[in-house]
Amino acid sequence: MSDDTKKSSPLINESVASAICYAYKVDPYSPTFLSKGDEIFMIDSKNDISISRNTTIDMKLQYSDTNFTAAHWAAVNMKVEGQFKAFSGAASMAVETTEDSKYHTVRVDAIGVCTKNCITTKGSFRTHPEKFLSDDFRSAVNELTMEEIESRIGVFYAIKLDLGGMVKRSYIMEATEEDNESKITAELQASFGRECLGASTSSTLKTGRRTTNKNAKVRREWKAEGGDVDLWFKVRLSDADQSELSSAMEVAKEWADTIDESNYYPFDFELRPLWELIEKVDKDKAREFRLYLEEKWEKDANRHLPTMFLPAKLRVIQLSGPSKTFIENVCNAHKKVLVEESAKAQNHLDHLLHFMDRHGYKRWRKAANSGKDEVIEIREIVCNDPDITVEDFIEQLEAKSDSRFAESKRYLGIWGNDSKESNRVEKLNKDFLDKIIKRLKIDLTGQTSVEKWHVDLDECEKQVNEAVEWFDENISCIKSGSRKTDVKRAIKQVQSIQNSLSGLLKRLETEVENNE
């Protein structure tokens, strides 16, 4: 979505044009993942660049997963697809910044930009940028180390960029195999509005849990540059109505009016790797710098390599056949009892001699009939509800059980006669609910145990691989006097592991055959 507005064009000063003269460093704290390095070009802003002015506002949601990460998006958007690993550290897919996660993650970047100017190189500056390199840059190439060139000068240079403002809210969350772009986007929009740009005044970095899966961690980041970024804090849940959010587009228009040449922020780059320019100064240094960066970027790309999806929360509709049969039998038995109880209460109500106890008989009938309605509701959920999880279902049933318990403790009428029979039926209703709750908890615990079993098997495989790697790298370092003894001991250990795994494999294969 966009909102274009034309405004009068003030004189473009030198500081605006100078953004294209800098090299750029990878920066995890910047909305673009880039920040200015050192100035490397000397140009004539009238002849060497093209500056177009047209104020536009644009918002988008950018979805990333293990197959196409945020680093891929950054590189594609900046026309350096081959160097996407450069952004792997800055555009992290990890939920925890201090530790590795074994679970797959997804990332959604909600991005709002206001473009004021677009700067593009032209003429000789575009086709032969090495002719415009400063003497300081040429000297630095010869004098600085690889690390110093990266940190003091940069790793990319721009041939096109926009100036204005940019705001980004990022959501990185652990994912189940069932998660996809539409589900994740809907979850975020339900909490943060259609553009997902709702801001928090508490911090720019926040960790927590997903609203649809309390087992899934989520990290939220807030970054903004250009203009009065505090205006974006208006885009959050209002105090009056928690379902209403301020309009992000309205705030964007107000924000756009605060962006000018004094606070421009560069974004939407078209980049080239800096080693292309270094090559024009020193070919060997350029080759060395490229190898240094690619090795570093490769390490960054390998820091978050998840091995499994977060276990999906068990849904009621996924319950095993025996569990569904158990619940069906319990429902049928309880409904039969309640039909009899309701009939008894009605018989008493129909008898003229019992008119003095009508309040008690009505409560008795109501307890029975409401119990029957509850049985119908539970059967419908178990058979047909595709979304409710076992955890949520248990929580609902426990609330109903607590309510039935409270109703079973009434003391109404003379000596409690008006609540005697209804209390007894409410106790039956509570017992019925507790039976189903107990069975559901068994299913839930069983699923947790199975997932832990898979985690243990993954850990076993990892340890075996580490043992093999250690052998390849260190066996020659063991003292020759003890090497034979150590190797024989290792052989016995490996044979024992092999025998255990062979036995387990046979049992697993038999289990598969028996269930086909």
C-alpha cells in the first residue's frame, strides 16, 4: 500500500548528496542492517549523481523462514544476492541472541518507509567508480589490515540509495511444522494491527511467548531512523478499547512531515562489494579481503542451524482412537443417567402433591438438562473442532468442573431441601468432567514424552558424530604407549552402543510392520 504526496523541492545541499560517497558497514542495530563507514569517493554532485525528489510512503510485511532467511531478503533487496551471508549475523533468525536454538524459526519484518529523495550514480562515476576514489582510501587500502578495513571503512559501496525515514518492527519466533506465512501473519495482525507496526514504549528489544503457542519463544525488535520516530509509539493498543489500534498510515503521514535534510536516513540501497574497488588499488589485497569476509560470513551463517520444528500443540481432533472411544463411552453413559434424572424431576413437577417443593425439582431438572447440553458440546468439540488444542480444552473443562463443584455446594430452602437433588446431579456432572480431563492429561503427557524421546535420539546422533570428529582430529595425538589400550576400550564401547541401537532398530521395524 502506498500514499504518494508531491511537495515543493528545496535546494539539495552537499550533505544530502554525500550519502552516496560513503562505504557501508553491516550493522545489526540499523533498520537496513547497514551504517555509514568512511567516505571513499570525491565527486561533483551536479555532474556525477542524479537526484530525484518525490515523497512516498510505503508499508509492507516481509516473511522469512529457514528456506529463505531475512539475510536472503536483505541481499536480494540490495542487489547483492551472492553475498547474502554478509547479513546472516545482523538479520538473525535466532530467538535467543545469547544461545543457540534447536528449533526452526520464522521471522516477520513489518517495514514502513518514507522516501524523500533517490540518489543514483551516473556517467563515469557509475561505469568507472575507481576514478573517483579519494587519496585517503587508496592509502588506507595499503596500510590497514583486513579487520581494520572492515571496521573503519566498510564492506559495500552504493550505486543507488533513497533518503528519508525507515521504521521496522521485527518478530522472530519458534515455529512448528504447521506454521506458515498466512497463519503467522494473522497471529501478529490480531495483536499489532494490519501493518504490525504497533510500538512499545518500554524497550526496543523484548522477548516473550507467542499468543497461539505458549511453548514458543518470540523476540520482538523495534528500530527506526529519520524524522520524529517517537510518533510511532502512537500505533499501539488504545486504553479505551483493546481491540482498536491507531492507524499506522495516519501516523506515517504525520511522521513524513517531520523528515527533512537535517535527519535524512539512507535506505533501499543498490550495493556493490568493496573488494571491487580495492582491486583497482591492490589486487592481492582485494583477494585477501574477499576471502577474509567470506570466511567470516560463513561462520555467521552457521550460527543458527536448527535441527527440528517446535512440537506442535496436540489438537483435540488429533486424539487417538482409544481416547476418542473412551470419551464417547463416558459421554453416552453420563447422558443416559442425566436423561433419567431429568425425567424423575419432571415426574415430581407433574405430580400435584409435590407443589410445595417445585423450586427444588426445577433446580434438579435444570442441573440434569444443563449437563446434557454440556455432553453434546463436548462430543461436538471432540468430533468436529479442527482448531482447539488439548491444553485449551482441558482449561475449558477445568473451569466447567469448578463451576459444577460450586453448584454442588448450594444450601437452599428449608434444611437445604431445595438444593439436595440438584447438588447430587451437579456432583455427577463434575465427576463426568473430571474423567475426561484425566484422560486428556494422559494423552498430553504421552505426547510430551514422545517428543522428549525424539530429542534424546537427536542428542545421541549428535554425540556419536562428535566422537567420530574427535577421533579424526585427535587420534594421532594420543601417546603411542596407551593408544592401543584406549582404542580397544573404544571398540568395546562402540560395539555396546551398536548392539543397543541394533536391538532398538529391530523393535522399531517390527512395530511399523505390525501397524501396517
